[in-house]
Amino acid sequence: MSLAIQSLDEANAREMAGWYYDAPYNFYNLNPNEIEQNVHYFLDPQNNFYGIFEKQEFVGYCSFGEDGQVPGGDYSTPGLDIGMGIRPDLTAQGRGSCYVEAVIDFARQMFAPPFVRVTIAAFNQRALRVWYKAGFRAVKTFEHQTQGVPFVILVQETRLASKDCEKSLLVK
């Protein structure tokens, strides 16, 4: 799987704003009445959103920094927070490890963080399995400040490379 990570354009941002996940992953669906606000947010350079492309096809996104943090979590230890989403029709197809590996490689090249961290809803066992497989471990659980949903904060303990993933082409 040859992947590229590059800046989002408006068409990608609009597509993301309209992604619809089935339950229980509908937790991640955005409000369809807030498309313009979401597009503006995704395209704001301060929010560090990038597209994940497979053979030039837009397959997902990643973000770096505060966007990857969830209200109620403890982010006092400096590290790089990663947010990530895959197009709904591509989830649960066994590609997650390659996407995560490419995003981590990109994060390390672009930001040179002391460590990387990800926060995942506790019900999202698919995502948790993928991040655990990439060498992450849970360091804290908490409830979202306003929604009361349990979340897990994970940090990468070891660097595991998958033999199933080609070296990603990373583009700024």
C-alpha cells in the first residue's frame, strides 16, 4: 500500500465534513448544519490537518496537536497528539495498521516530538487494537468533560514496523 500524506484542499475538507459512520461509530459524525465551520476548521493551518492518500485517492485524514486532545484528558506532559479518521467505506478492512504507521512516520519527520500520543473513545475497539499493534499502551482513562463518554490516552512505547506496509511516500 503506497500512501502519501499531504495538505488538505477544500474538496477534501468538504468530503470529510460529510462522512457518515454507522452506529456505534456515528459518535464521530459531524453536524451537517455546520459544514462551513468544519471546512474552515480543517483548512486552518493552525489545526495541522493533512490528507491521507492511497494512489492519489483521498482515504483519510490526520491532525497534529490540540485537535487530537479530548476535553477532560490530562495532556500536561509535552508530546504530539494525533487525531485520525478513515473514510467510512474503508474502515474494518485491515488497512488501519498501514495508515497508522504512515501517520506516525509523518509526525516524526514533520514535528520531531519527544513522543506521540493518541486519545480514543473506549468503545472503539477496532481503533484501540490498531494503535496497540503499533506499539502504543494505555496510560490513562477519563470521561469526556461534557459528553461523559469514556476515553483512553495511549502513548507509543515501542516502534513496531509492519511488514505488510510499503514505506510511505510522505509529502508536505
